[in-house]
Amino acid sequence: MTRSAFVAVFTLLSVVLAFAGAGEARTAITGTVKSKAGQPLPGLALLEKGEIHNNVWDRGVLVDASGRFTIELPEGGQYGLHVYSSGYIYAPQAVRVEAGKTLEVSVTLVPEPTRANDPVIKRVGFFPWEARQSKVTFVKLDVADPNDDLGPQVMAFNAATGRVYAMEPPRKVRTLKANFPQGVYQLEIDTSQVPINPRDWHFVIADHRCNTTDILSFPHEPKSPRVIR
Amino acid sequence: MAYDCAVTRGACVRVALLLAALGLPGLALAGSPDLVAEGERWWTTSPDPANPVACATCHWDAGATRGWAASFPKWKPLPPPAARVMTLFQANAEAVTRHYRLSDPRRAAATITAYLAAQGAGVPRSPGMSAGQPVFPKRLRALAASVERGKALYARRCDACHWAGDVARTLTAYPRVVGGRIESLEEYLELHRGEPLLPWNSQATADLIAYLSEELPR
């Protein structure tokens, strides 16, 4: 093959591939989050893969100050979308996304009427495991709950990777409907390739009755929650 | 035409006999103001003043909840292994047990059922599907399996005495008030003679009602 023929074939192939790529529409969930009064709310949008409340957490995004978010998905299917904003009761909804399409959702949150029943994040810590040359880091969350009815939603979100985690309780829990224990929840994160950056991490908890903490972001200093009027 | 009339008249007689057997005449039926009003109170007001989050706190949009009653029985996506097909009464009982921490959720669940049924009056029945919500094929398959189990259970337990079409027509008469006591269909079935026993909150009871619901016109 002559050089000019090779260039022509290569160019043609590139054009074909570019068009093929352009034809692959993205699969995504996009949405707006607002209060009942219509005020846009920032926060977190976290996804379970499959049936909602199955505790199989997948990915998430930050909801921006204008209440907008978009979660890109590798495939269509059923997901459980959970939206959180500080001072508001979290909102779960089951969604079905078709491959190659963008699902538009609108989420309206209502404020917690009192914060007295909310779970409490007392402390957050990031602890490299020295024995493993810091290739593993433990993320730990000290959690209390005035009603002692915590559920599996003790959530950690890494905004850098988009990964969502339900943290491990301090002891085994029989079923997801059982009351989860208070104490130190943890995650084991592989930091052999990329060191952990606490600035990327956000935490939120919702108990069995949907009472929801504020979102705790860097510098992870818990504050007294306030009631939104 | 004459055949249709005869069938209709025959069916009416059978239903009247069944209603009489169930003791329904003279009872406060579903939709009676007392049940609905009490259900609305449970819906809008938490029994725990220290935790005032009620059903209506989150489910405040009447337009969104109007279709709920018509969508039952359906798959309730609770954390596994609790997820299953439930009746509206069972789903309400689960919710008030969890949110209101009631040791006996039946009265609240029954009256909320009456309230939601009244809110959804005129909404076409669509078991497994809520208007305006996505349709989930897995949930519909689970409901279809529940209907099949219910059909087999009905044949084994009920068919010798009751024609399913007639029984199905009494479904909307519940919850009701009997001797001053509020009774759901599920509690009635639990007390009704026959084997196996059907606990009001069981999967088998939901299966039976899922089957009978299929016998109702859409």
C-alpha cells in the first residue's frame, strides 16, 4: 500500500469511527433539586444499582448550588436515586433509565421539622494502615443516634472518583431492616495507586425513619444542625 | 341480551348472599367518614410529638398519592429480604410500624387505607403500576407470580364454598367497622375458617388478594 493510500484509508477509518462515536448517545440521569418553596438546593445525589433500598451502592455526584446534577451511567436499567441536602429529609425514588437516553427528574425536599431525631456524626478520621505501607487507608465515622434506629444508610461519597459507599457497621447486622448499631463505622480504601484526599469525601446518614443528618464535607467538623423554616 | 341479564341477575343474587353471609349490610363500609377522617389524621399527624414527621410530611403531594390505592397489590421495594408483594393495608402497616413505632399498627394502617382509597376514588385500578411512575418489569413479574400463587391457594382453600368473582367484588368493602372494631380484609381472612391459617401480614394473604384483585374489572 502506498503512503497516500494508507493516509486515505486511515482518514476514512477515523471519520467512520468518529461518526460511530457521535452516534452513541449518553445514558444519564439529570435533575433539579429544590425545596417546596422552589429554592434550589445543593447536596448529594447517590445511586443504588438495581432495585431501590437493596443497599448496592454505585455512583453519585454533588448537586450544585443551582440544584442541578447529572449522573452519567455505563448502562440503562433500574436504579434507586437518593437525594440529600442539609436540613432536609432525604428523598428516595426508584427510576428506570433507558440505554442511550437521559432521564430528567425533579426532586422536591421538605425540611426536617426538628433536628432532635437526626443521627449525629461525631467525628471523621482517615487512618493509613502503617503495617501495609499505607497502601490501605481506613475511613472512620463515629456515629450516634438519639432514637437508636440507624439503618444501612451510613454513607460516604468520594467526589473525585464518583464512588458511593455504605460504611461497615461496628458489628454484624442480621438484616437491612434491623436497627444498626451506634459506634464507629468504617471503610477500607485501596490507596496503593492514589493517596486519599479528605477534601474529596462527603458523609451523610439517614435512619430507618428517614431522619437525615447534614452533609458533612471537608474539613469534616460537625456543627449543630439548624431547623430550616 | 337475555342471557347477559340472567347472568347479571344471578351474579347480583350471589353477591347479595355473600354480603349477607359476611354480615356487611348495616356496617360502616370503606369510605365511611369516620374511617377516612381518622385515616387522614394518622396520615397528617405523627402520634409522637417529639418526632413530628408524619406520612404527609414527605408525601405531601395529593396528586402523587392519589393513584397509590389503585396500584396495590404491588411489589414493595423494602430492604431485602423484606421486599415482596404487599397489599395497601400491609404496606401501610409496615410504614407506620417503622415510622410511628406502633406496637400494633393495624388500626392506623386500616384507616390510612380507607383514607388513601377515598383519595383515589375514580382512579382506574392498575395493580403493580402507579400513575406517573415508571413501570418496572421485574416488579410486574413478581406480582404475576403472586397472582399465580394466590390462584392456587384460592383453589385449595376457598373455591369449594366461594366463587372468586363474587368474593372479588367485596374487596372494596374493606376496611370496615364490625361491632365498633375496625377490620381490614387481611384481618378478616386471618379469622375466616380454613387451612392453612392466613396471618394478616403474610405473603400468602397478599397472594390471595392479588389473585382476587385480578378478578375485578379494570
